[in-house]
Amino acid sequence: MKLAFLMERQYAPYSKWMGTAFGRLKIGRKLAPVLQGVLAARTWKAREKKLAEAYSIVARQHNALRIIKPLPTKATKYYGRPFLVGVSRKKFLGRTIGGGTEGELIGTVAAALAAAAAGASLFRVHDVAAHVAALKVFDAIRNS
């Protein structure tokens, strides 16, 4: 949002008024329905598609300023990976099975496996050995 204010050379107000002021920007009026679509998306693929659409709108606006070499206006996969998962040691994951450090680890590994099943191939984790082992088993089952 702050980038939109900079691109339109408008003052970005403090957070209480950010949404209202953003809606008054030219790009804000273009992005609002797209961002509402992001929030309304029921699947990660639908959400990703809407986020890519938002990126495209912002990139075209940025390119129109001719400040730097034009950015690509189409979102692409990053090194062939559809998305990054970073759920490591989140307390809410541990609370779903009773809490504590062990619960956080089990919840984090389970979330990583669910993300892998959905297509994720890049993970940010703290407990590398546990995740590598779990993902090796997951790949062995998937590829058998």
C-alpha cells in the first residue's frame, strides 16, 4: 500500500486512515476489487491468481513512471516453486494438539506435509532434521 502512495506522490497517512486514503488513490480503485478477491478466495490457487493480478497492476503503474528499467508485468514462479511455506514453530499449531514445544514441532511438520501435498516445494523451518526426514517419507510414499 505504501508503494502505491509513493507512486502517486501522495502522503501515506498513519495506519488508522491508510485504507480510506488508499481507496482514494487511482491505483487503489483498481486494486480494491482484486484485493477483495484475494480475501474471498477459497483455495490457494485462486488466491495466488488474484495476488498475481494485483502484482501486474502495480508493476504496470510502476513501469509507467519510467524511473528504472521496466519490471516484468506478469508474475512467474520463482525457481519453479509455486510458493514458500514458513510455518515453523507457530504457537497456534502447537495449541491444536495440546501446546508446548513438542506440539509446536509436530504441528509444524504436519503443516509442512500438508503444504507439500498442495504443491509447496520450499520451506523455511527451524527444525531442519525433522522436516527433512518427514519430507523424505512423504516423497517416498507419493512416488511409490
